[in-house]
Amino acid sequence: MKILLAALAHETQCFIPEITGADRFRTLRGDEILGCVGDGSTIDGFLEVARRQGWTVIPTVAASAMSSGRVADAVFEAFWREVEAVARPAIAEGIDAIYLVLHGAMVTETIEDPEGELIERLRALPGAAALPIFGVFDLHGTFTARMAELANCLVAYRENPHIDARDAAVLAAELLARLLATGQVPRMYRVKPPIILPPAGTATADSPMADLEAAARQIEAASPDIWAVNIAAGYGFADVPEAGLSLSLVSVGAETEAHAALDRLDALAMSLKERGFVLPPPVDDVLRQICPVGQGPVLLVEPSDDIGGGAPGDGTGILRALLRHEVGNAAVVINDPEAIAALSDVPVGGGVTLAIGGKKTTLDEGPVTLAVRLLSRSDGRFTLEDRNSHLAAMRGIHINMGPSAVVEAKGITILLTTNKTPPFDLGQLRSQGIEPTTLSIIGVKAGVGHRRAYDPIAAGSYTVLTPGTNISDLRTLPFRRIHRPIFPLDTLPR
């Protein structure tokens, strides 16, 4: 069996004024993709099944970038040209299926559904109209009607934090193996509730996602014809027509059974929608409540600067609050390559006045100017402590923060990084000489993805409101393209 493989992953924040160019993407080609074996990624999950099944994998291109602003059209078109250059002759010579590793929430300058566009272009290649198209996508993907219509089986992650991303890729590949062994060709069905939730409302340990995922597993268990049920929470900062929660399933059975199952899920989602829309209190209110901190560490989680969700990661909201409340023995991570450059001539142990953070968005109050002491500098590379970390899905276990530095000011330890790096693994801090378990307070720029790493060590955790691009109250954002009415942007009839 010959399986064509391609990968495309970007979560696009539509409300920040930046265009993501090719320089922001990590692009693997040919044998480089096959080299992902053992790295814990979704590609690795597919390759494991391919190896077990004895498939011949025909790799094309794997392009991925950290969440950021709209992707340049030229990036998508260059990706497609490289995929097509391998896919067209491979299909002509004869392949058995196509497998795609996707995120699902990409938006370019002019294409609102690049993943659907990719699948449509693949289908249009001579000889590809009837080829099985399988794959895996992120729970936060925008799963569109076009994707459901043109793909046979796309499987979403089932956990947030995404500790099961590789497992979802394995499941999708095993379902492809079932098709190839039995000849049963599934199709996809989809329903779109009028709901869009902020990332902090999409944790699968909490309602509504926990209830929806449990119901999805019950549907799978009750019907052997239904191969997979997907609860795609969607991405709260995607301003495209089909953004938000979507429910889909993969079935070889009757259409009536599929629609009945989705109707039950749709009704459940609508009944629970308010549970995913909870607004956090201001950070100062929380600090007044918890200070002085006894046993730590206590987490201050700021989804408004959620790096994994596309925010700049240089927000100063928590740093300013810690300074205002004179909190010591705390740590924050701020993405600020300019501050690192300003430290280039400072010896370790030396002091300097530094402008930190607040440079990437006008929503922040601006840089915080502090007299700091340089504790260390490094190349910023580290290996994930947890191979199932949220970070491993697309990046594997080897992470590069770029040139990094640790400084200290007024009892606050500040890790400065060059590359935006979500706080999804404790190795980020420990690799830089910061032991998180000894701290009183840790600022965490995330919504949900930090939980697997940080919750086990936390004495307390508070989601707080700070200035930033990824504000939890979606009603304040200038949505223009999304289908209306939709909760919580609009009041829906009960």
C-alpha cells in the first residue's frame, strides 16, 4: 500500500495586525518528514502505524508555525506547489490513500478555509476523485462543511490540553488501515451549533467539553458503523464564516443514524453553552485576595496573552501587578528578543536598566523599565519532560526558544525568550535554572494548555484578566465574517 502524506498546521489569530510569512514556518520535505519517527508528534503517530502496516509512505511537505496573525497567501500557494509536484505524479503512478496532518484553524490573507481548499485541490488532481482521504486535526480547528464533504475520515484530538494528539493521529491511521483491509469506505457528517467559545472555555476536563466528549464516546460505543465522533471546540479568535464549535462523525452506516447522533450532540451543546463562557476577574482583585501567599506555587493564568493561542507573549499585565503588590519569589516568562539583544554586553551577575515586554500590541501598557540583574543566558533549547505535552503535537519533543536570558528584579525572576514558546512543559523553566516548585507565584501565558504540566505542582490556580489580544470576552472583538447570530456574540432564543 502506498500512502501520500502531507502536513499543514497554523492557528490563525484574526484580530492581530500581522501577516505570518514563510520565515515563521518550520518546513520539512521528503526524507526530513520520515525523520520524525520517535519525536512524539502527530506525524510520528502516523508513521508508527505505517511501519506496522508495511505501507510505503510518499512524503510531500510538512509546514507548521506557532499561532500568529493571518498567513500570507504566498505561503499557502508555495506549500501547495510543493505538495502538487509530488502528489500529481504519485497519483498517476498509483497510490492507495492520502493522509493529512492538519491543525484546522488556518486563515490566509484571502482564503478563509485553507484546509478545505487543500483537500479540494487534492481531490481535483487526475485520479484522486475516489481516493480515501484520512487525517488528524486539532480540537481547536475550524471544521468546515467543505472538509466534511471532501474527506472520508478526519479525527480530532479529544483532550485539551492536547495530551492525545499523537494518539489521535494513530487512531486516524488505524481507521485508514481498516478501510484498506475491509473495503468499507466511510463518509463524514457534520452539524454546526451557533456557538463560539474562548479558548479558556474549551478544556475537556470541564463542562461543556467534558459532557460533549463523554456523549461522543457513548455514540461510538453504541454503533459499530460509527468509526469516530469529533467535538471540535473551534478557535475563539477565528473571524471566518464557520468559526466556532462543530460536531462531526465518521460512519459507514445509515445517514439517518448519523444525523440522529449529531442532533443529540447539537441539543446537548446548546443546553450547555453558557458553561464555556466564564469571564476571569482582574489580576489585582485576585492578588488582593491571595497575598501574602503561603504555600506555593500559585498560578496566575492569563488567557489574554495566551502564546499557544496566537498572542504576542510579551504582555506586562502580570509583571506589573506583581510589582504593584510587591510580590517576591515569583516568575514570569516574556517573549522579548529586543530585551535579550540589550543584554548582549552585560556579564552574568551584572546589572542593567532594561525595558521589558509591551512592544507587540497597543493593548498592553507598554514596556516595564526595571533595574535587573542578569542571572544566566542560553541558546534556549530544551527537551520536553513530558512526551505527551501539548507542545509535542506539532513540534516534537525538542523545543527551541531561541537565545534566552534570565533576569531578576525586586524578587521576580523573568525568563526572556526570542521565540514565542507556550508554557506547556516544566522543562521550559527548569532548563533555564528556574525550579517552579520553589516559587510562590508563577505567571502563565495560557488558557488551558498549561494544565497537564503546571496543575500537578500548583497549590492554587487563578485565571485572571489582564490587557491583551486574546481577551476572554469575545463580545468585545470586531467580528466581521462569522455567521450570525452566534453565542455569546448574540442572544439566542431558548
